[in-house]
Amino acid sequence: MSRMVPVAESMGVRVHCPRGGRFSLFNSPYPGHRLKTGVDVYPSYGFGGAAPSPVEGEVTTVRRVKAPRGRGFADAGYDVVTLVRPVDNPGVAVKLLHVDTCLSAGDHVGLGDEMGPLLRSGYYGWGTSPHIHLEVRKPHDPLRARGGHPIHVLKGFADAKPVEEITGEVAWTQPEYALMRLRTRGAGLTGELGGEPGVVDGGIPYYGWLGFHTERPTQGAVRLLGQPIADVKEVKDRAAIAETRGFGFTLDGEPLLGLSLYLTPGPRPIVKILPQRIGGLDLSPGDAATVELRV
């Protein structure tokens, strides 16, 4: 497991991600993400891999819950909610999802300790990667889909430089998608809003909205590769929520479902390439790939 790096904060609780992993505040249709109260940590590429704890504290609850059946994929048959009382702030509860936790109430979990395997939850779409969903909650209200405390990204974005192309090397493939490590350096796929640089976060254009991390969010159009792709509807702390316009992506001339975008604590960002159908990508690890934006 690579070194754990602090990437986000809420109510004094620091959230950590493996340096070789990635994380997202907006890449999900789950309500907490649009409200900026949830963060997903993606520690590894494959399901069943060990989930490192993104916080340190005392496990207070481990509950297996019923989950819907996977649509187009074999799911685990259940999901697991784990609540942790963090050492950073024992007055809140940290809710974790999608880990088949091997710990019990009363156990202490250290930062980066293995909690159990990453589940493929029926709450996922067929293109969802394995991850740990995290929220910081009031202790008396830890379980609802809404009600979490706002989460803030620690990394700054003033030095981000908008990309001129979406190109890189394929790092991982499976029938549902491919992961590509960009040739550019930075926290993610960069664009601009109101003349300020920032990072696009979300599933575009298929979710119909995106998040944009920037130092000075404002109203206006989010631009990628110089093209307007979304219109800001809500300004958050160092982020904006925007509704996407009509655009798409192609790979070797073939239309894609879209791109899944994240933040990375390491120097080289990763994007996910999603085909329109499972098995629709002809890519292998090590391949060079270029994605084109069509507006």
C-alpha cells in the first residue's frame, strides 16, 4: 500500500488517500456528492483489493445492509456501513461505505490499516470503480443519505494549467472501462472558469452535471480545451456545480459514453474512459491514447 496523503477535511477530520490512488467529491449521482458532503477514495484498481482506512479512530458500528442487484454486473449481494469515531474530532462520526469490514465495534483502526476488501455494490453503475465512500456526520444522525458536514479539498488550484489535449498511457483495462494516466502533471483534468484555472470532477457528460475545483469560483461557463462544456448553477467553497451542455468524447473516431474524472494526490492524474457498451474499447495497458472533445 502506498503512503497515505491528507487530501480533504471536514470538522477537523482529515481524510487520507493513498498517494497512488485518486479521490472525488462530485463523481457520483449520490445526493451527498452534489451537496459537497461526500468524498470517494479510490485506493486500487480492482474489486476485492484491500481498503486502507482513510481516517484513524475507534470503530463504533459495522452493519451489513441490503443493496439492490447490480445492473449489468455481478454484485456482492450486500453493502456494509462502518462508523468510526475519529481521533481528530471524537465529537463527530465518520461513515464509510462499500468495504466488507473485517473489524468489530470497539476496535481501533489506524490510518492506512486494512479494513477489508472493496465491495462491488449493487448501488454502483456498471462502470463504477472500487472505492470507499466517506462522510463526516453528527453522531446522532450518521446514516441518512443527506445531512453530512461539508468537505473541503486541501490542495490548492492556483497553479493549475488548462490542458491542451487529453492524451496519456493506458494503466488498466477491464471490459467496462480503461484508466489512462495523463501526460500532463497536476491534480486532474484541468480547465478554466472565469479566467481562473481549476480541475473538472465528475462523470461527463453522462451525469448531466459536474464539479469544478478552483480558488475563486464564479458564475459562467466551465471550459475544457478552450470549449464551454457546462454552465455554473451553484457556487461552493472553492468549487462550483455546473450543468453540462451538449458535448461528447471520441476515441479513434468512435463515440464514448464519456469520461470519469477525479483528483489525484500524486503528480500524474488519471481519467477513466467509458465506452458506450461493455467491451467496446480496444485498449491494453501501455497503449498510448488520445480522447477528442466534440461540441
